[in-house]
Amino acid sequence: MTEEISVAPEVSERFPDVRVFAAAAKAAEPETVQTKADRLWAAEHGRWSEVSRGDIRRHPKVSAYREFSSRLGINPDRQPPSVQALVDRGLRSKPLGAWPRINPVVDLLNATAVATMITLGVFDADRVAGPVRLRTTRAGESFQPLGADESQRLEGDRLVLADDERVLSLFSYRDGVHQAVTRQTENVLVLGCLVAGIEEQEVISAVDRTVVGMRET
């Protein structure tokens, strides 16, 4: 069942329209999930392969996430929202099959994000300590992003997803290595990002669709 995660008061005060919805799931066998992911990516290729970069930016949901990035002080041209980047790098002007492949669970999540144009994330649920919540950082907190060789110390007042032990993600654009999903991951936590310009039910439906896709059928 999809539920809304806790948001710290200081976040609600600054960003009253930002919310996160999450649902737990047990992933099916990797081969099953990969087949679903590839099928969905192929369907989305027909929708996006011939659009322009401007068309992607002007999509209402992309525009909403770009505006949110700007509110966070992130230049959306240099660091576009994940849904924009997925379409632009994996589908626009690309041959069939050129979409990014990471592992089955992440591939299905990314394909669903493109299909719904909702920013989605996924954590290895067995690597998460306690409930996930949206809060701001304390200066000096440690965080090791995906792709980085070592941890970094964060400045204060950054918007993050965190559990009881650590910062898990720089919201909503870079996850940490600790809870990263691998091919061996069995239990996942799927998250969807709601910002101004996006309807609550659209985010819930995108999370639910991802969870359903990860199950055995």
C-alpha cells in the first residue's frame, strides 16, 4: 500500500507543496522484471524517439520538476530532472534498445518513470534503518553518492531523504550508495515525488504501477 512519508516541519514550511509517497514490494526474479522493463522501454521509444529537446522541456510534468529544481538552487539545464534526462539520453533520437540498463529493478523503475513522467526512486529496503523521512541536513553530515569513491561532508540545510542512521538521497536528484539496489536485492521501497504542478493521484498511481510491475505474474 502506498503511504506518504514523514516530512520535517522546516521542510513543510519552506516547501508546502512537496510530498513523497512510498510503497514496499518484493521483487520478482530478475529475468521476469527485466522482460517487463524492456517491454515498457520499447513502448516508450515509439512515443519519444522523434521529439525535440524543447518538446521534452515543455512537457507539463517536466516543467514542474524543472521549476522545483530551480527552487532548490539547481540549474535544470545543467542538471535536468531525472525524467527529462531519461527521455533525452535514452530515447530521443536514439535507436531502439539504447535506453540505459543498470539492473532489472532500476530499469523497470526508470521505464515507469518515463511512462508516467513522474520522478521515482527505489531503495533496497533491507538496507534502510527505520522510516524514511524528508528533512534538511545538519552541517557536516556524511553522504556517499552513487558513483563517488568516498563520502563527502554536506553543508547544512540541504533537502534530503534520510533514515534513522544516515542521509540516503539528495532530494530529488542523487541517491547514496548504501541503499542502492543491485541484482541481488529482494525487497525494495519505491518512492514518488510530488511537487507543485503534479497531482497527488498521479504520483500514487506511478508508485503503484511500479510495485505491480515488480511482482511475479
